[in-house]
Amino acid sequence: MNILALPFLFLAGSAIAIAEPSPARQKELVHLVRQDCGSCHGMTLQGGLGPALLPATLAGKPVEGLVATIIGGRPGTPMPPWHRFLAEDEAQWIVMKLMAGFPQ
Amino acid sequence: MKAIANTLLAGLLVILLGACGSVPLRGTGDLGLVIERASGHVTLVNTSTRSAYGRIGGLGDLSHASVVYSRDARYAFIFGRDGGLSKIDLLEGRIVKRVIQSGNAIGGSISQDGRIVVAQNYSPGGIKAFDSETLELLSEVPAEFEPGRYSKVVGLADVPGNKFAYALFDGGEIWISDFSDPKRPLTTRYPAGLQPYDGLITPDGRHYLAGLFGEDGIALIDLWQPEKGARKILENYGRGEEKLPVFKMPHLRGWSVAAGRAWLPAIGRHEVLVADASTWKETGRVAVKGQPVFVMASPDGRQIWVNFAFPDNGWVQVIDTLSGKIVQTLAPGRAVLHMEFTPRGEAVWLSARDDNRVVIYDTKTFAKLGSLAADAPSGIFFSSRAARIGF
């Protein structure tokens, strides 16, 4: 459990502990976000066709909403659903990391 | 006479000085560069020897970087995601000039006369024109499509007459800006459709096409008769069926026209759409392995090479334009992001990002000719782009 993640979970009104992905999977997720999410959001996550995904831009947004966007996409926008490639707790881990400052 | 002699002498001196440098006197027609997106480097390459001859760093965020060339094909202008615009000398292998021109950029183009380099920006949305010699800002056109609302700009392409065409993702319009007076551009607006995602100009400079993400179809303007406005072609190509998810936006450029037809990526369908390039009516479709990203004709127009969005980005397929059928399916490496043909198309270079390699294939035999190491390579840009309309 990531200590940093706890306050966000409580803030979001959800105290469910999420399973931390294995170190190998974390590496894959970081690569996926930087490289493939990065094709729209920018490799440095400062935005492109998609919005910036930096701690400052995500601050105050509900975690569940962000997780739902990753898993289910956003109809009417180019954001596709990623549920084929990400489990919900992995999406949650990504959101936590994005809000805290995403690893390189 | 003496003046002429002095000029000759001075010229000779320049040549001699040049010869003292690291690079012997040579042309640039077989040179190019590879973007290394993760580390802010470019690798300079030679397509005759199929090798790298230099590497330049310090170019900022190069994710989604694109490149245009000066008309003498010596200088590359690199547009970085972070708004950096860098001018590179291919011969001396160095940065000549670098400016940060916006917060978030997506690409650029160069004018017919080679004097104006224009960058297209996401934020603040709009285009900016620079003197290609000095990179001094000449003018800008903010993409304010409604009072106080600015659009991301996509699909910028140069139009004969020192004009530029581009599309407004959020504004749903195509704009054409005339830079005959580079400091006072004149802009005409055309309604295009929902969410244009990229655009292209046909190799003859006559038609501008903007692919639409928000609806099935492509907006088309006849630039010889722009007063007729934009019309839709390939409308309702999805036939109302549910779209497949698009994990990466396709990219359009003038390489989409070959053998009298336009070959275009469908959105949300694993198909290449084919339209007659004079009537613009659909003439066929080619089923492919995934969501097409680049649908790129070889210089002679005989082949179309297609790469794909995640998760099918390890594949590349080749369509024969005569039969309209796929003749080859290749697995060049992991995460194939881009392809570039050598000037006359005997070989194609492909970047395999996750293998950290650029792979070279023979376009006739499909044999692998070689490969080069590069750090997370993305775009490959050869100097032969210098002479093409719409680049």
C-alpha cells in the first residue's frame, strides 16, 4: 500500500485498499502511460490532444471519476476505454501515481 | 574583374574552411534524421550508406516531434511537443538556432518560397509564422473560433502561394491563411465537420482533406476553387456500426494519394478507405490488422504501407495499389511508430520504439536490409521532404 495514496482514497470517500501491482507490472504500467497514453497526453503528461495529467491539473478531481474515465473512456471525446488492458485496481494505481507525480 | 577575382577567392576560402571542418563538401539529398522521443535527441542518418553519422541532443520534449526541411534541404526545422522550434544543420550536425515558441506544439510546415516556417499549436491554440533564416516571429493567427474560445490546431500543410491550410479540432473548421504579406496574414474560414484530427494536401497542391474524428467522413476543399467551400467525402463510412476504440490518432499527409486514388485510415474501423482522387467517390476498402495510423504510399505509388495503433503496433502491412490487396504482413519490431521511404522508394525505414531500433526493409523483396540503434525512435524524416508540397 502506498502511503501517499491513502489520503487520496479517503478524500475520495473510498477507504478500499487497492492491491499494489507487482514491481514488474508497475514498470509496464509506467511505460504504457508515458508512451501510449503519452501519444495524446504528451510523454511528459503536459497535455496534447488530451488534457494534461499533472498533479496540479488533476488536484481536486474525484478518484473514482478518473478511474472510470480510464476504464470506460469518455464518449464524445477521443479518450478510449482501456479495460481490455487494465484492471480497475491498476487504473486506480495509475490515478494515484498521476496525482502524486508520475514516475519516469 | 578584380572584384570578381576577390569574390572567387572568398568563395574558395569558404570552401577550404568548410573542408577543414568535420564534414567534407557534399549534398544533403540522401540525408535525414530520426527523432529519439524519450531523450530529446535526433540521430542524423545517411540513406545511401544506411548508417548514422551524428547525434544532436538538447532538443527538449520530442514526443510527437515533426520536421520540415529548408528548400536547400540543408536545414531541418524540428517542432517539439514543448513548443521548442529548433533549426538543425544537417551538414555541420549542430543546432543553428532554437526558440521556445509556445507551450504545446504539434508540428509545422514551410512556405512555398521557403522563407516562412509555421508552427501549429495546441496551447495557446493557433499558428505562428517565423522567418526561416532567423526564426524571428513574423506574425500569428490565434485559432479563436468563437469569442474567447481557442481551438487546438491540427493538419497544418503548406499550400502553393505561400498559404497554409489547417484544421481546428475544437472549432470544427478548416482555415486557410495567406502569408503573401508574412506580417499580415489573411485568413478565410470554412466549416468542416466534427473534430478534425489531421489534414493533408494532395501532392499536386490542389485538394486539402481534413479527417474527422467526431463523425464518419472527410472534409475536402478544392484549393483551386476555395469559394465553393468544404464538402464531405466518404460520408457515413461506418454505416452506423459501433466504432472500435482508437488508441492512437491516425496521421495524414500528402503521401496518401497513389495510383489515382486516395488511401485513408478509417476511424474506429480496421480498414483503409479508398477513394477515386478525381471524383472522390469511395472505390473500395482494405481490411487490415488494426486501427491504421500511417497509410503511406511509396514514391512510385505502387505500394501502401500501413502501421497501426496500440495494441497492434507491432505489425506493418503492405497493400499493392494495382490489386488493392495486402501482399505482405511484417513484424518489424515492438511499437512501430513511423515509416519513411528513401527518396525513390527502394527501401523503407521503420522505427521500432520499444526495441530501440530503426529497421530498414527492401520494398521489392521485403528483405530486411539492416538496422540502426536509436533511443525510443519515433519520426523518421528524410531531406527529400524539402521539395514536396504540403510538408
